[in-house]
Amino acid sequence: MKSIAIYIDVPVATFRQSHAREYGKTYPYPPHSTVYGLLLSLVGEMDMQKHCGVQLAIAMLSQPEKSKTLRTLHRFKFTQEEHLGNKRPDYQEILTDIRFLVWVKSGDNKTNPSLPERLEQALLNPDSMNRWGVLYLGESDDLVNVIKLVSDDFSVKSRQWLIQDNNGWITLPYWVDHFGFKGTHWLRYRLETISCLSPPELAWTTIQD
């Protein structure tokens, strides 16, 4: 089963919590669902279910700093047309200095080529990709600064892994329902520093609807 590791650096981003209303709270770390969306964008895949069954493992290389900004927000996410009362200024949480590694393996997904194979091709030979738009993580102005393949002997050995833990204090979505949230699924994690080159078993999260 093929797996690859990717380094991602995003200077500023917000990962808006699914239940947030007026005040734009952010998840403290990049959710697996958001990272999966980024990876699909990188290879130019529009079908979110194309690679369901793939597994991701995330290791943080930085501790993102949280701050608060005032900006114009949409009060309602899904509208057929813009209404005057749909926009208003409100506070939103943002994160700075987001650096992490994500391991990707095909898991139960049998698509050929697999997502790891497509990602490897995209990063080694970007001119071969048929994609459009900028690459971002979170909202459309949260641009990715660096994204690259890394080898197993990547210089940082001590990593803070997102480890599945039913009693963990970190709740992150691994699948998001953008049409009502009934199908959004979360898991709980803890952040644990472990000196290892490959992901621990409980660091793997399966992307599934």
C-alpha cells in the first residue's frame, strides 16, 4: 500500500468551526477534512468522494498562534442571492504559523491511480496537472506558502502527532457536509510528542462520508 509524506506551510489561516455562528471560532489545528480538500485541489479533483477510504496522519511542526480580527462575514452560508442583511462586521479567530506533515496512504480506496500516486505526480511534475486556481487551506485567501514531498529521514524527528483519543480535548471533522451539516463527522484527538519517522497506528484517520 503506497504512502507518501508531504510538508505544508501556511502563514495565516482559519478553520471555521462547523457550529460557529456570528463569532468565527477556529479549530486549533488543520482538520483532516480540510487537508483532504487541499490534496484534492492539488491534483485537480472535483469529486470529494473520489478517494473516500484514503487515510491521513498529521504531525504538527509548529504550535499555531491564535489571534482575533474584525472582518465582514456572511451571516448565512447558503443563499440564492446576496441580501443586504446577510453581511455584517464581526470577530473571527485566525491562526498564524501553521506548519505540519501529512502522510497519505490509499487505505480502503481502490481507485487507480491512487491519491498518493496522483499527489506524487503533481508535486514532482506539476506541469502534468490539469487544475485551476490558487492552492489554499481553509478559506480562499488562506494561501499555501510551501507544499512539497519529504522523505522518511526528514530532519525533524520529534513530532506532535494528532492521535485519536475518545477522551481527547481536540475535536476535528474528518468529513464535512456542506449542505446542512447533518452528514458532518468528527473525531476526538490528543496532541502527543513522539519521536518516530512513520505515523503511529492511532494517528491514521480514514476519510469517509
